[in-house]
Amino acid sequence: MKIAVAGGTGLVGKFAVTAAENRGHEVVSISRRNGIDLISGEGLAEALNGVDVVIDVTNKTTLSAKAARKFFSTVTDNLLSAEVQTGVKHHVALSIVGIDEIDDGYYAGKLEQERTIQKGTIPYTIARSSQFHEFVTQQLQSMPGPIALLPKCLMRPVAAREVGQHLVDIAEGKPLKRATDLVGPRNEVLADLARRQIAFDGLKKLVLEFPLPGVFGRGMASGDLRGKGETIVGKTTFDDWLESPDHQNPPQ
Ligand SMILES: NC(=O)c1ccc[n+]([C@@H]2O[C@H](COP(=O)([O-])OP(=O)(O)OC[C@H]3O[C@@H](n4cnc5c(N)ncnc54)[C@H](OP(=O)(O)O)[C@@H]3O)[C@@H](O)[C@H]2O)c1
């Protein structure tokens, strides 16, 4: 099977590319670093030549609902148009567990992405996962200095490596519209994870937790992001992940 990973140079994208290659698939990695900007869409149809399935794990880091909606709808529109043109049979997109009632901030972009896919003509699977273990690093890196001010966030983190493998499982199957949500093995709290990671790494940084106001902040603190109902549960706990090469020497 020929699989294109849009965002294949990103955190979860690298794991999806590796998982697909290890299973013998031909893989095309699409990103600006690889010469294709999904906002302009230039060169995209050529890159999708002969591709059976597209896995979309692109990302824009923003808390602005407007910017997030614009990014995810433009990227999705451009991908879907090129997929129609080139005969792609299945569009797989990674979204986030529990965001239905949090149509605000970054999550507004993810919901817009889901709606754009649902309106299109390409058979699709929207696969939602909970926050990655690596989300803690992403948050800490955005706050250099001796203090990290983190929003109250109830989560159930999962290893990005397992998410990448899950996306390839889905790409190998039939379009499902919605896949069963993938979550991690334990309920956690962001600030507590950050304190454990800082202690594990032997760093000195004070973590303070605050309730982020607004729909987005209340959503993070609500527990919705942990998922409910039927879920697929990842194996790697946060503490296992801390000791793993994925934390010690993350793939470059
Ligand atoms: N982080 C989490 O905890 C979490 C949890 C659940 C779901 N997700 C979802 O997982 C997805 C991937 O997240 P991530 O943290 O792995 O992302 P990431 O590390 O920030 O990687 C983003 C990828 O998108 C590419 N990209 C960005 N803008 C592009 C553009 N204009 N044209 C082409 N490629 C572009 C980047 O490559 P270039 O910079 O080279 O273009 C990179 O390969 C997101 O959609 C996110 O919502 C994340």
C-alpha cells in the first residue's frame, strides 16, 4: 500500500512514518521541510500520485480559534481536493478525544477539521486520541525559565508511538467514519505529570497550576479529555514512557 503522511516530520508523524515503513508500505512524507506547503497546496497533487491512503497529522500551535479553524480547514480542503484529483481511497485524520463541547481555542480548529472531512466526498476515518505523553514536554518547552504556569488539565495521556501505530492500523483497514477513541492507561493531571517529568530529568522548575478561564479552560479541567464509553487503551504509562528512549532520545 502507498501511504502519504501529511505532517510526517512532526512528533506523531514520525512514528506513523516509521510504523508504516516497518510494515512494508511505501511512504510519502509531506511537510514544508519536504518541500510541500499544505496551505498553498502547491505540488501536492504530484506528491499524492499513486497514493492509496492519506494520514493527516499536520499541526499548528495556536490558542486562537480563528487561526486554528483557518489552518485546519485550509489544509483539509487542499488535501481532499488533491485526493479527489489523484484517486486516494481513504483519508485518515487524527483528532482529539472529548472535544465536542469545547468548540473554542485550538480545539475549535480540530472540530472544524472534522466537519470539513465529513462534508467531503473521500471515504474517511476520524481517529481521536487523548493527549500524548509528549504533550507535557511541549507545554514545558513553551515556558522556559524557573516557573511553569500550567492550566488545570485532566487527561489520560498515551504514547505518541502507539498513536502512530494505531493510525497505520486504521490506514490498513476500511474507512470507518469514526474510529474507537484511543486513550492512555491512567487518568492523570497535567501539572502532576510535569512535576514528575522535571524530577525524573533532575531539573529545577516550579510548576504552578491555574484554572484557565473560558470554554477552552473549563473544557481542559472538566475531565472530558479523558474520554468515556468504549475506548482502546494504550499500554505505555507516563512513568514507563519517562524511562523509554522516546523520552530519553526522542526521534529527530
Ligand atoms: N499533541 C497532542 O497531545 C495531541 C493529542 C491528540 C491529537 N493530536 C493531533 O496530532 C496532530 C499532530 O500533532 P504533533 O504534536 O505531532 O504535531 P507537530 O509535532 O507540531 O508536527 C506538525 C507537522 O505538520 C507539518 N506542517 C505544519 N504546517 C504545515 C504546512 N503548512 N504544510 C505542510 N506541513 C505542515 C509540520 O512540518 P513542517 O513544519 O516541516 O511543515 C510537522 O510535520 C495534530 O493535528 C494534533 O491536533 C495531538
